Amino acid sequence: MKNSREIMEILEAYDLTGSYRAAAELAGCDHHTVARYVKMRAAGQAPEQRRHRERAIDAYLPKIEELVVRSRGRIRADVVHKRIVAMGFTGGERTTRRTVAEAKAQYRLGRHRVYRPWTVEPGLWLQWDWGWGPLIGGRQTILWCAWLAWSRFRVVIPVWDKTLPTITACLDATLRRIGGVPAYALTDNEKTVTTGHVAGIAVRNAEIVEVAKHYGMTIRTCVPADPESKGGSEATVRIAKADLVPTEVNLLAEYRTFSQLEAACRVFCEEVNGRVHRETKRKPVELLAEERQRLHPLPKAPFTAAFGTTRRVNWDCTISVEGVRYSVPHRLVDTRVWARFHGDELIVTSVAADGTAAEAARHRRGTAGTPVVDQSHYPPREDKDAERTPKATSAQEAAFLMLGPGAASWLVEAAAAGTRRITAKMAEAVALSKLHSPAAVDRALGTAAITGRFTEKDLLSILDYQARQADAEPTRPGEDHSLQPGTSAWATFGTTAPAPPALADDITGDTVDLPTIDDAADGDR
């Protein structure tokens, strides 16, 4: 196919020479080419228009156009190729792709979207959207990206999830950073904002409506599957991801902790809000000062859902969050608190009767099955051994425990050892206290508890032994007494050994004399 300049050179050569072959020699082409372009000019046709040639795929053009129209221009060329191959097409996939592209171009012609510039007013629109953040410790973070449509002021906050408490907390933090409340907030159709659509009308989540009422604003959503209707927040997400997400392009260092990512987001917001915007030719932070005059006043107290989800404090001074138990101060037992995750920490907030909110506890994120407990949340225990102190529940038990501390020790140790017939042995001890003194029986019981003697006659044996030891006079060794063993056993060492006694023969009954040491020395065997 010749371009326009080459075609003009061919026609000029023909007008100069009046011969096909001479014009072909001057233009450097075949004389049939010169004849074709001359005839096309004579017939009033555009010489640069390419003549359509019959193709094998022309027979399948109606089917291709049907598939493109039915799919509204979204069908892929490889899918079309499989369909027409099944119908008998023998050409290559490249031909199919070119034909499908032409059909899609014709379909879009006259159906493309016409945009009208959006002229915004100060104090009206706030937009927010979500973007995937970097990985921290193998866990995916999420970026809350919000901006004011008029001043182009941006706010980026990293979070771990997109739950309603997190959205409320981010919205509250954004409005307080802005310094006021706009009239509308535009976002996407997520379940936390829109529960569904009926006849094309978005049905709002009742909880997000309550949040909007608290701040005095209206929540609006874009057209489903149409990011162009909130392009400002989409652009903010792209810019934030380009600067904050570590990739091979921006060469950012990895974020080891969540606090590092938070610091990076604050630095990013300061940079983009402090430089001149290419549309307004002014700094967003300067325009924000003007837009604040048109914003609604911000409530002093945030919406309670901004503190997280509600939890009831159990009697063991703990709350359960994601299957993990976290301790709270004991003064909050059987009350309602709010819990939410901020980075790697769980923040527990309590609200007093006058509406004053205060942070009650802060814990590191725990793992399931392992409670996270702060000992300072529990009152000090005055008597830690009170649980091991026996308490009488009947007259027989009271009579036994009145013997003294030895009786209480015996009961604790005997129960721990699994002693049988404890009540009968307790009654026996009470009976013995009438024969002996209660102090003697209590002493014997204490000795039995220490030595672990809990059988039937052990108490009586210990009483008898202690009684005899008390009646006997004490013996004191003299000066000539020593515990050091003597050497008298070595007095005969080296002397002649005495003759061994005669032994009787087991068979004959006669006595047999054993040889002495001297006989063995003489060689007698």
C-alpha cells in the first residue's frame, strides 16, 4: 500500500510523461500500479483508499458483529476465534484479532462517553477510596485515601481492614485533620456503605447513615462498576500507591513496623498538600484555609463506633476480640467498652456517664488460645493462701479444726494425698483429744502432715512416741564420747590368724580341719 506522498509522485510522473511505463520508471514502481492510480483518479475515487479484498473471515463477519454487540464490546478475541473455528473457519487467530478490533471500533463509534467538566464548590464534596498498601510481617495493609474536591487536600491513613468501625475511625480522623465537615461524602458501593440496589437505587447501610447523621453530612455512592464517577479519589489512590508501596520502581525501603508506614503516610500528605497543584496552580493547604470557612462545625465527641465494636466485660475482667481474651481494669466489670485494632495494638475505650471517653487499656495483638493479661488490671490479693485454708461446714469439721493449725495442715495434705476415710480419722483425732491434750493431738497431726503418714494407726503411734519422748529423761553424752569410729578392728592386723573351727563333712559326718595360713605358707594343699 502506497502512502499519500508516493501516490502524488506517481500521478505527477504520469502527468509529466503521459505514459504508464515512463511514469513507472520515474516513480520506481510497476506500470500496472501507475495505471491503477490513474484510473482511480479518473473515476473520482480517492487514490489513498485501500481496495477491499475478499477474505476467508468475511463469511463470519455477521457472527462476529453479533457477539460484539451482545457483549457490549467486552468479548475477547480468543473467545470469538474459538466460536468461529467451531463454525468452520480455518484462518489464523491474528486475522480474528484484527477483525474483532475493527468490529469493536465500529461498535464504540457513537457510543463513547461524553464528559462535562465538574465545577465544584468549596465545602461540598469529600471523596474516599481504598488501595492496597505494602506488606508488613507478611500481612497486607490497606490505605484509606480521601480528598476534598475543591481544595485538592489529601488524607492517607494506613489500616488493617475495611470494617465499619475502621471506616468510622478513619472518617473521624479525616474530618478532624480537615477541620470541618463537608456537605457530601462520595465513595464506592461496598457493603459497609451500600447493602444493595433496588431498581437502580442504592440502599444505604443503616449504621453508616447513623455515622453521617452524627457528623451532619450525606453519604453518596458512585455508579456501580464506574470508577470514573469518583476519579478524584481514584487518582489519590494511584498517587499514594506510587509513593508508599515499596516496588522496584520507586526503590522505597520495606516497612518493618506499622508505625513506620504511618510516619511515611504523614510525610506523603505533607508533601502533596504543600506543593502547587497542576490544576489549581495553588497549594492545597492554602486552599483548605479558604474552604474551612464553608465547612460545617465538627462535633466535639466522635461517633462511638469510631472507637470500634462494643464488648461486654466479663467477671474475669476480660473481653473477647477475634477469639483472643484481653484484660481490662476490674472497675469496668459488667460494663460495655469499645475495642478496635490500630496497627499492631488493640485499643479499649470506655465512656463515662457524662459522655467523656478515655482509653481504658492497650494491648499488643495476641494469638488465639493465649490470653493477653495485664496484672495491673486486677486488685491486689491480701491473702493468696485463703483458698487452701479449710473452712468448717459442719459441727464435726469445726471440732476437728479447733484442735489447731496442725489439724488444718493434716486435712490439706491428707486430701491432696487421696487418703481414704478422712472423716472417720478426723473423728478419731477428736476422740483422742479427750484422752490426751488437744495440743498433743494437734502436734501429732502436724507431724503426720509433714511426714505424710495418713494410715489407720499412724496418729496413735505418733502420739505414743511423742508421749514417751516427753516422759523420758534426756541423756547427754560425756566428754569421752565421740561419733568418730575407732581403730580397734585393726589391732590384730599382721598377726597369726586363729585356727578356723572344724567343719563336719556333709557326706561322712567326720570333721575336716581347714588349713591354716602357716600351712599354706609351707606349701601344703
